Amino acid sequence: MAPQLATFSDWHIIVLALIVVLLFGGKKLPEVARGLGEAMREFKKASRDLHEDPPDTASRPAPPAPVQQTTAAPQHNSEPKQG
């Protein structure tokens, strides 16, 4: 006969619920449950977005172009200054 480690009886669930109520209190329990639900929704949304949409590469800025050195001689203005 195989041991049944993952099964909970009704008494296990009742004792666990009593411990949770004692730890968090009756007034705090709905806030904790609400926060847990919101966190689970955000996690599911983020994981779904990762699987559905690949990262958008068009919104990333392009890397700066390398500066090219020129070896041309400087150009001088051949017109005389009037003044």
C-alpha cells in the first residue's frame, strides 16, 4: 500500500484555516486574499504577454553610427575679406 502524502482530510483543512485566521486576524484576511488574487492576475498576464508577443525591436533606439575619420585637407576660403 502506497503512502498518501498529498491527501488532506477535512480536519487538516479546518486546522489550517484556523491557523491562518489566528495569524492574520478576521479583518486582515480579505485584504490578504485580495492582494494575493491581484498578484496572481499580474503574474498570469505577464507570462501570457511573454508567450504571445515577442519583444518589440522597432521601439528600441538604434545604436549610434561609428564616427568616420576623414583625411582630406582643410578647405580655405579663397575670397579676400572686405572690411
